[in-house]
Amino acid sequence: SKRRAGPTLYGVFGRKVGAVEDYPYSQELLEMELVWNEDTIDLLFKEGPDVVTPGSKMPVQRIKGEQDRADLISYLKRATEPQ
């Protein structure tokens, strides 16, 4: 894969974890049944990728503020929506 910082976020809402072709996911992520939506993305940034997506290469980052997470999710929905 030519990606340097993880799989594309384009179309992330409604996509199963580990589903972007040509990205070298860990076996743990490939076997997960998690689907990205508002709730799972909120949980990712509330609890951290080490908890929600073990085996991920994503740096541990948590957002404590509920409104801050809601704002991020709102932005991501707009920015990653297929045109």
C-alpha cells in the first residue's frame, strides 16, 4: 500500500473495520466485526484505539469532551461522505 498514515477515511461511515483493500491491517483488525458509525467513532476517541481497535497502528489519542467528539464526528461525516 502507498498509504503512510492509515487507510482512507473516505466513506468510513458504514464501513467495516479492516475493509479497505490494499491496506496491511493486523489480523486482529481483519477479524473484528466492528462497523464505523457515529457511536463506534465516538467510542474510539473516548476510550482510545488501544481499547476499541486493538492491533491498530493508530496513535493513542483520546478526546475527553463529549461536545468535542460530537463536533469531530460531524466534521468527519461531512468531509468523508462520498460525493
